[in-house]
Amino acid sequence: MCVLSDGPLRYSAVRCEMANVTDAALAGALKELAEQGLVQRIQYEEIPPRVEYRLTEKGRSLLPVLQHICQWSGSFFKEESSLELARCQRCDYRP
């Protein structure tokens, strides 16, 4: 959801922002987020077809919560593991 925080994106742009996510998982997640009213899927009647995803007002209201979770997990993850924490590039968490 943080990937969509700056505005609508096409599927390929969302895919480029995500690390270690399969196409099936991403498509399923976007579909579920749309069903929950957090993301809006906009299909344009063009050739070739164009689809964009954007956050709804409900989705935008969840961003501060997600950012706090990212900050919290980043604080404790480093203490418990030597592995690097993978996260989206748009997260405002900085170790």
C-alpha cells in the first residue's frame, strides 16, 4: 500500500517497486485490497488496455499505521537477526 502513497500506478510500476514478490501474490494482494475498499482498480477502455491502482480514502487512512509498524519492526528486527530487512523503497523508516 505504501507504494501507492504518491498516486496511481500501473501494475508494472507497482511490480518494479516490490522485492521478492511473485506476480501471482501481487495480483492476489491487489485484488484483495480492492475487495476490502483500500485500493481502487481503474480500467481504461483503451487499446492496449490500461489499468491503474490507487489508494482510496480508507486506504490512505491506514498509511500512518503501516509506517509505525515498519518503524517498530525495523527497530527489533536488527536486534534479533543479522539478515537485512527487505522493505519498500517508499517507507519513511530509516535504520
